[in-house]
Amino acid sequence: MKTKIWKGTLILLLLISVQFISKAELINIKVIGEGQPVLLIHGMSCNASVWDETVERYKSDYELHLVNIKGFGNNEYEESPNYLEQIKNELIAYCKENNLKNPIVIGHSMGGFLGLWMAAEDPQLFGKIISVDGIPYFPVLQMPGITPETAKPIVESMAKSMAAMDEAQRLNTQKMIVSTMIATEENREKVVKMGMESNPRVTGKAYGEMFITDIRPFMSNIKVPVLVFGSWAAYQNYGATKESVTFGFQQQLKDIPHAKLLVAEKAYHFVFYDEPEWFYAELDEFLSQN
């Protein structure tokens, strides 16, 4: 009898353990200010501190929900079969569980991609979406004709290369990448530091998922106003023009009923760092519209 009770208890403990593991969360959120809720979602290999200037500007007028993701800008590690999908699901659940009314989403890069995905999956939940250089399927801008299927060998190759890097190689790679993403040198060190503090197992897998996750077919589901900030200047050495990059963005956004595209003149990927006056002027106008 005692043996049966012990076995039953062990099974129960194992079930509780499995449930606990399956419910492990990837996000934690800090709330600052009062007013209409705004979710600020950072991009790849960054954390919420990338929005420091944005927080200072809007904390008196909005309730800012600063999203931090495990493994991004911190060395935390949490296993997930699909990081992007889990983050998306957790953010939607967070908005519902906290009864956020018409929350606005401001996302950079991966964060902008997530904002668009969230709005497509739950069209009635959000008020507005602002995506800063984040689009439904970014690989197409650099590799026309690529698909999630043809991207799989590329993802595998990238994963192997990233896994083989030592600390010095990671630092040099991070500096090189950031130099192509931020035009203003004084803003690069902070982002390099966040990248070095990120967990490469997490960011490497999440970056690969960006190549094999195409949400363009779902864009027609979005019902709320969308503002997308694009950039092109970093690609001009590779033959790109503002017109060609703008066309690429337009093709990605054409199925969103109420989308507005603004393409920066000189900013690289971190538009809010490179052209802050223009960025915030346009953002202010979009936020003020009913």
C-alpha cells in the first residue's frame, strides 16, 4: 500500500514538474507611467534599455510596458521550441490578463515583426502598431526570392558559424554588425554591450526563426492603423536606392488595410538613434491621431 502511495506521489510530482517547465515564461515586463498602455518591444540582441530616450519622452503621457526577453541583452537561458511564437503568444496573453485597453505596440526590428504578427492574430486587441524597420519577412529585402523552405540551409550554416565563435570573435562580429545598423558612432557601444550580454544560444535560434517565419499571408487580418519606419542608407553600398528599398517595403505592407510607410533619409536600422528629431515628430503625429 505504501509503495502504491509513493508511486502515486512521485507521478504527481513529475506531472507538476512538467507543467512548471511547460509554463516557463520568456518575457518580463516593467511598467512606467500612466495613461494609454504602450508596449515597447526591443529587437534582436537588445533589451528594453534601447528605449531609454523613448521612455523619457513619453512616460508622463502613457503607461509604458517595457518588455524584456530572456536571453536578449542578458545571459538568461530558457529552452523553447519556437522563441518568436512563444514571445508573441506571451505578449498577447499579457495584454488580456492585465485588461489592457487598446494597447499601442512600438517594436523595433524583431519587435516590430512581433507587433505585426500579434495584430494579425488578434485583430481586435490592439489600438495601433508602430514598427521600426520590422517587416513581415525581412530576408526578402536582401535576398529576393528567398522562402522559408530555401532559407533552412542558410539557417543551419549560420547556426554552426555562430556556435563556433569564441568571445573575441563574437565581439568583433558584434562591432561589425552594429556598425552597419547604427550610423551615429556614439550610439554603437551601448548596443554592442547588449549584444555581448545576450545568450548566443537564444539569439542564434531566434535569428534563424526570422528566416523561416513568413507572416505576409496574414497581413490582411490587421484592422488597426499601422505605421512603419523603414531605412535604406545602410544598403546603398550594395547598390540599393531609396526607391528600390521603398518598393520592397511597400510589397511587404500592401495587404495591410491601414498602413503608412515612412522611409528615413540617412538613418540605418536604429532609426530612433540616427534621426531622432524626424522619428519622434512623426511618431508624435501618429500617436495623436484618433
